[in-house]
Amino acid sequence: MHFDASHVAALGNGHNDRLLFEAVRTGGGLCIAVENGEGCAVDLVIHAHVFIHAAAKALNLLLNPDLCAAALRY
């Protein structure tokens, strides 16, 4: 199954999100590993574009393009 992931953002924190991150990253989408106080799988942290604390902050990042651009600058 193929989908256009260039306009997709995936948020996750568990090992079960690994395949989702792989598909979104391969398709050109944005992968955000989120730590909500319960930890985050190392696989996701390694393969994420951004690692952020709290789901609300991750959603705010997506809603504010200036914050998103600043977070992805390297």
C-alpha cells in the first residue's frame, strides 16, 4: 500500500509506532517523537525529525509554522 506522506505528520512514543514513522519519513512527511511522562521508544527518538515533551506542545508546533521551521533548522 502506498500513500503520499509529504503532507503528513506522525506523532508517537511507542515501539508500535515504528512502522508508521518509517512510512511517513520515507514519504517525506514529518515524524515527531513525543514524551508524555511515560517514556519514549529509542527507535522513535532515533528516527524522528523532532523530539518534544508533551502532545499539546507537539500539536502547537504543527499549528505554528514559525516554531516548526525553527525546530527543524540545523
